[in-house]
Amino acid sequence: MPSKARTASAPVLTLRQLNRALLARQMLLARQRLEVVDAVERLGGLQAQWAPAPYVALWTRLGGLTRERLTRAIDRGELIKATLMRATLHLVSAREYPSYSLATLDGRFGAWRPSGGPVLADLEKMHASVLHFAAKTPRTREEIQDHIASHLPVSQRAAKDARLRNWFLFAAVATSGLIWEPASARFEYRQLARFVAPPARLRRSVTPDASYDLVVRHHLAAFGPASVQDIATWSSVRVPHIRAALARIADLRRFQDEKGP
């Protein structure tokens, strides 16, 4: 349910109805005929921690899918692999990547951050340095780690806490705006991840409100009916931003489940 606010007139959905709604929205009741980019957008992005996972996910949902169709979309830059929702790897469309990147930034920054870590603003110089370092040449994690060793905030260069040093590498990869090189996102990838700075078309300016609205709408379209907490858990977007986005959706429908108000 999109909100804790319930009304007596809100339709009640049974557990089976919720189950059927989810399967239908996830295109798991029947295979669909869609272009791969449209399908990825409709599904709110695809988990891509394991390189073949998006291929299997789309094969399950789309009729006549071949591996080459998804690979072509990745190679053409129509689909982007990056650290996004829940600070995990996802495949999203290039046209929606800027909004996903902005909306999930706070959640990514806070992920696994040990005590003593800096605030996000303190990483601006490191982010700029990393993006310049990977502007033309894709870089491995090891190369990025060596590069940031001399670009950490002065107060952190002597950090002896291994968790903090590892978090700085994560922050460089996950919060600077780096994306995966297309070749690393293909089905065949197994071990070597390489990162690159996004091209200008992926760095276009988007407003926070528009970004939160897109993420919330996609979650409801792909997984709804859903609660505020469902959306927050899936996206790592803060609850106040989610509630504000829901308030801006004019055609929002509200339901109850069998547990009542």
C-alpha cells in the first residue's frame, strides 16, 4: 500500500490478489513482446550483481529473446550497469540513469560506512579525481584503489582501519558516478570489472523531485501495490522523499490488505 493512511472505502486486496498483481507487473504470468530497453524500464531496472542475471531475467519474461539482443543494447550504451538501488549493481536504461543515480546517491553513500567516515561533501575532490582518471581509459578496482591512495582527505590518509580504507574504495566506485565499461557488463563477464566515467549524455542535469518521482513510479508500476517501506527497502531512498513523491502523483490509487487499516 502506498501510504499508511487508510480509509474505510479503500479496496481490500487478498494475499492471492497481491501475488497475482506482482507476477503480472513483473511479466511473470506470460511472456511479453517488448524491446529490451522498454522491458528494463518497465521492471524498474534489473539486478546485475551476477553478469548473466539480467539475461536470465529477460529470457524469463520476453518471448523470442536472444542473448545478442541484450548485449547489443549494452554495447550501444542504451543500457547502463552501475551501483544504484541498495548500493548494488543494476542495469537501467541510459535515459533513466541520471534520475536513478541522483535519487539513490544518499543510500549508496551511507552503505557499509564505518564510523569515522567523512561526509559526502568531503569526497568531492576525490570524486573529480577518479572521474578524470577513468575518463578515457576503463579502470579496474585495483587501479582505482592505487589512484585514490594519494587522493584521500588528509585526515584519512593514515587510516589504519581496513574497513575505512575499503569503504573509500567503495565510495570512489559507487558514489563518484562511475559506470561499468560495456564489455564488463556482458553475459560472458566473470571476474574482471572495469569502470569508466559516464559520457556527457549521462551527466545531464535532473532535479531531485523528478528523480524521486521516477523511482517511486517505477517501483509501484513494477512491484505495486506497495507500502512506503517497500519502496524504501527496494530503493534505499529516504522515507520523506518517498512520501513527497507519492503526494505529487495525482493518479495514485490506495488499497488495504487483509490485515486491515
